[in-house]
Amino acid sequence: MDLIAMGAPDDEYDPEVSTILPRLREAKAAVDVQRIVHEEFVRWFGADLVGPLTNCADIAEKMRGTWLACGQCV
């Protein structure tokens, strides 16, 4: 959503993170993370603002990589 880049506080996404992280355990691949992020962002921001599932592909890849790198430490 680029809110932080627009000057929002660093903790701007904390509510969304709190609903995404618990669901990451069900993700088997980046496409699952993409679906989870998209579903939660639609819930928080609305479908019109979030757009299509493909808008979440880049962040899903980064999140999945971080999740795997930390050994599912969260």
C-alpha cells in the first residue's frame, strides 16, 4: 500500500501483520502467501484499493523468503 513511503509511522501495518502472521503456517508456497496477504489486505483496505491478487506477488515472495530464512521463528 506504500503508506510508510508516504510518511506513515513505521508501525502502520501492525494490525495487518497481526492477522497475516498466524496464517503463514498454512502456506506451503509463495502463492499461498500471496493469497493470504491479498485476502487480509482486502479485508483491511477493501478490494478496490488492493486490486487483483497479482498485486501481492512481490511482497509474498519477500515474506515467504523471510519466513523460511528465520526458520518460521514467528
